[in-house]
Amino acid sequence: MWYHDKSPRIHGVGGIRPQGRNFGESWWARRWIQVIESFDVGGRLGRGRTYARAGQVLSIDVQPGIIKAKVQGSRPTPYVVTIQVARLEDRNWKQLTAALNAKALYTAKLLAGGMPEEIETVAKDAGVPLFPTTANDLKTDCNCPDWSNPCKHVAAVYYIVAETLNRDPFLLLKLRGLEREALVKSLVPAKSTGLMLTTVRDPIAEVDAKTFWRPRVLVSDFSPGRVPTVSGTILLRLGPIPFWRCTSPIADALKPIYSAVSASCGNSLTSSMS
């Protein structure tokens, strides 16, 4: 039965508005939209996008296996929308976590709160689909009078799901039946998988207060460098200095000092080697 509600929709006060035109820029949010639109479920998706962008979805709650939302339509009381997704079994999650633990880099990203894009491929190879594969994977219900599946209210929730996933990627796993805490507990830390993390030495922590002020022992086989034959070479490399205000170039003015220092170093070197 075809139904068309000619009544204008009531503006959704305090509704969820997408942060961007694309309902999230993350790969998993884009992937959700791509999957939903690939099902070719009819023209209601277009009206659902309009509803979602207008903030008509008032609330959304993602729980394992089910999404519940309220959508403001043309009637004063918001419509109640539910979308059911099959929860994966424990054996499926064990297969996925085993596959992830074999990839130390992916494990490290997940433990750091990220969602590596490769996880979809890893999950698919493990026989654990993260996203719905067909329209039949989504069981929808709305208490509006439109019998279309999906109606525009359900379609609006589809898009706001993407926006919600964009803010928290682990909700995708939660929807399929795996809580974030359970995933973290099942992952092996990177050091246990052979991924070596680079650490920075703290020289202050290595200082011994008892020996810090004692004279250091010089290396016995230290060989000092040769005394340069031309003094002041660094000044020659620098060239003219803009703020120098003397009449003679800075290299000429400081050359006697550099020559004296070179001569002094040469005398000390000769004495140490004799």
C-alpha cells in the first residue's frame, strides 16, 4: 500500500544535526552510507536525508543488535523507529580478535582508540561481516502510517546512524554484539605480539646524585683534533653580518682574537703530546 502524508512536518526542536553534508567524514561512517545506499531500497532514502539534515531525528540509542530512535514527523508526537541488526556470535568475535592479534599494528591502533580501515577486510577474511550485507539484514519498524520499508523516518535514522558512528567508531562493533571493553580485553598488547615500541631515554632519571659533582675521568686514549692552519674560518663562512656597525669587517676585527686562541690551543696540544 502506498501512502503519502501531505501534512507539513513539524520542526524538530533539539534534533540531531549532522556536522557535515556527508554525515561524517570517517571511513566507517562513509562505508555505512555506501552500504545502505547500495541496497537500492527506494526513493524514501532521499526524503530521509532531508529529514536527517533538518534535525528531525530527536534521539538515537545504539545497543547490541538494535537501534532505537525518535523522529519528529508531521504529527505532534514523534514517531518511534527501531532497526534490528543480527548480533554476531561469540565464536565470530573470537575469530576476529584472533585475526586482529595476528596484526600487531591494527591491535595497537584499536588499543589507542582508533579504528583501522583494514579491520573490515580482516573481519571479512575471518568470516565476520561488520556491516550489513543485504537489506534483509536490517529489520525495521516505525509506528508511522507509511507502510513503505524503509519509510522516510527509518531512512533518516539510517543517516544519523552514520553521524553517530562517526563520533564513536566502536558503536559499530557494539551494534554487532561486541562491547568496547570486551574487545580491549581480548586484544594482546603490542609488546606481546613482537611489535617493538621506541622509548626515549631520560638522562635526568639516570643521574646518580652521589657522583654527579665528582670530577669525571677523562678517556685515556682521547686524541684532540689538529689546530687549524687558518684561524677564524667560521667567520669567513658566515660572511658579513647585517647588524655589525664597525668600519672594518667583523672577520678582520676578530681575527686577532681567533689567532691568539688558536696559538694557545696549539701550545697546549704540543705540551700534552710531549
